[in-house]
Amino acid sequence: MDISFILPELVGLYGIAQTNRILRMFGADRLIFGTDYPERKYDEYFFILNEMDFTEEEIQKIAYKNIESILKIS
């Protein structure tokens, strides 16, 4: 699931804690973040993700490792 567009929308609707629970239901292995045209400033996305309890390894998966495995880049 690409969270780059929907992340701020989910937080606006449900707040950080509930959005964190929703994303946890998908699992960090099934999330990606990637956009060529962000709807909002990147700082907003980073703030939201930093407020959640993802580990450094999970953040790396969301930011690039998951998409690398899908595209078989590494």
C-alpha cells in the first residue's frame, strides 16, 4: 500500500494513534512511501511518521526496501 498520498488524510480523519494502528494492521512489510509530486510538504509526512512507533528498520522498509524487493533492484 502506497501511503504517500493518504497518510495526512488518515491522520486528519483518525489522528496519529489510530492511523498508526491502521498502518500496523497492514504491516511495515506491506507499506511503501513514494511520490513524484507530493500533495504536501515532505516535512509534514516526516513529522507524522516520526510520531508513530516504527523502528528504524521498519522506516527503511517503508521508505525504500519494500519497493526495492518488488522491483528486484538490490
